[in-house]
Amino acid sequence: MSISTGLVAPLFGLLMIKNLSTMMLASSNGEDVLDAIKWWIIYMLFAAFFIFIAKGLSVTLFSKVGHNIITNVR
């Protein structure tokens, strides 16, 4: 799970940069900014939700493994 978090987090940064550059281009061309970036916002929401799930699962699984290691040491 932590690998999937590490793979999606840079993608989220890429989506933010793409969103910002599309906003700037649409603004300078006189287009409607919200129409230009609506799909990038949706992609960012999906990526944020996936990061939330993956990070939560990875922390839970890591604490379970840590608990098992500590239990066997005692």
C-alpha cells in the first residue's frame, strides 16, 4: 500500500501543475477558466481520495506489523 501512495503522490503534484498551467492559459486566452479545468479538478479529487485510502491502509498495516514485532520481542 505504501508503494501505491508513493506512486500516486507525485502524480497528484503533476495534476496540480497541469491545473495551474491550464488556468493561466485559459485566463490569458479569455476562455472560461472553470470549463478549462473542470476535468483536472475531477482527476485531482480521484487522486486525493485514492491517496487518502492508500495512506490510511498503509499506516494501519504498518502499525499491525510493528505490533506483531513488538509482541514477539517481549
